[in-house]
Amino acid sequence: MPSRTYSIEGVNNVSEFIFWGLSQNPETEEVCFVVFSFFYMVIVLGNLLIMVTVFSGNLFKSPMYFFLSFLSFVDICYSSVTAPKMIVDLLVRRKTISYVGCMLQLFGVHFFGCTEIFILTVMAYDRYVAICKPLHYMTIMDRERCNKMLLGTWVGGFLHSIIQVALMVQLPFCGPNEIDHYFCDVHPVLKLACTDTYIVGVVVTANSGTIALGSFVILLISYTIILVSLRKQSAEGRCKALSTCGSHIAVVIIFFGPCTLMYMRPDTTFSEDKMVAVFYTIITPMLNPLIYTLRNAEVKNAMRKLWARKVTWERTGK
């Protein structure tokens, strides 16, 4: 069935794109539907649990948990941009998305993805101040500064994603409309443009690559300084700091590894890109709640208190 077409100022004849999806095998798609439906449920419920725990457990006053709660919110939004559409597409033969929907999805992926990168960077700075300058921690990381830093992450994510979309919408699409992916991302969509995309590809790679690699380097430097400074800490303080930083480092490696691999290379695509993308769009948002709760005593204690209050309320109605 041919796709419906129209013309936008004589340069765009594509009104929809067709995804190839994760697999062309119906049996494999059925298995993927069950697996990724479960993953998405864990993402939403797990991150919601962290947000509720932070807000109800009086942890929100701590800068670390302040940023953690927003990281959980961004994780839900980030995975929701791609996962529901992918899950539904696993049950249909023809996986389509409108041109406008594709551009919006591309915007959402880069907006929430970049915001998450910046939040992780801010969280590393927060740990640096807490461990290396403990006496000045609450002065440096006061609520006003935390709010400004959080606003900066959202503004930075917006500026990054609006640049990506602005580069894409000015390209002509006049024929092929099949995307070898399960969501609209820059490189797969660039392949369909009926014009030379070399310059756009370079700008896109420079934009995304600089943010991913630059933030990754900053994070590595921050945690190296933190780990070196732990030699001066007491054994108890060292264990507590290592537990917290260990969670952050695990998230950084899982998230930045695939991102750097995808966006630090030239404008090329590979068949393995879809599986790599699964890591940073689904696996990382799913693992974040597990990593931050299993390795964090304060969060676990707050969850126990929250559960105890719930049980008491159910029994007594108070």
C-alpha cells in the first residue's frame, strides 16, 4: 500500500514514514511485545516509586534526592517517547508514523535524552561538593542554586533538540520513506533525504557528540577527583560515599556507553544500531530505579516507612 503524499513548498513529498521495527519475524515480535511491555511497566512504576518516596519521605530537601526525583521523571518521559509506539508496532504489520509525528518524536528523544545527560552531570557535581567540600555543602548547593541548575538542564536539552529538529525539517524528503529503526532518530532519517546531507550530518554529529563526550569526560574527571579524595575520609564515610558514587557511576557507564557509540561517529547507520538504542531508551531508564534503590540505604529506609504508613492506614484508616 503506497503512502499518501503531498507537497510542502515543492520540496517535501512524504507525509509518513514506515518503520522496519526491531524484527521482521512475527514470532520474535510477539516475544518482544511481552518483554518490552514488562520493561516499560517496570520503568514507569519503578521511577514513580522513587518520585513518591523522595517527596513523601522528606528526602526532597536533600539536593541529591532533589535531582534524583527529576532524573526519574525524565526517565519516564524519555522512554515514553519511543517505547509505547514500539510496543504497539510489534503487533501490527505496517508500522507507520506521520511526518509531523516523526519530527516530534525526534525532538522528544533528544530533548529528554540531553536533559538526562545534564542532570547526571549536575548529580556528579553535587557528589563532588558533598564529598570534597562537606562543610560548605548546604551553602553551595542551596535550593536556589539547585533550582537554577535544574532549569539549566531543561534549557540545555531544549536548545540541543530544537537545533536537531531545525536541521531536519528544512531537508527535502521526496521518495523513500522506510526507516530501518523503531523510532525516528537523526541518522536513520537523514538517509532518506533526497539531497546532500554531509554538512547537516557533520553539524548533527558535532552537536550530539560534543554533548555526549563532553559530559562523559566531565563525569569521569569528577568521579576521579571524588575517588581520590576518599583516601582522606574515615572508613565509614568512605563506604557511604562509595555506595552512592557507585550507583551514579553504574548509571553513567550504562547510559553514556551506547550514546557515545551512536552519536560520536560520522553520519552512518548499522543494523546493530537498533539494539544499541534499546540500551539507552529502555534498559537504562529501567535499571535506574533498581540501581539507586538497591545501593542506597536512605531510599530503602524511606520506602519501608512509606510501606509501613500504607499498611497502618489500611488497618486503621488513619
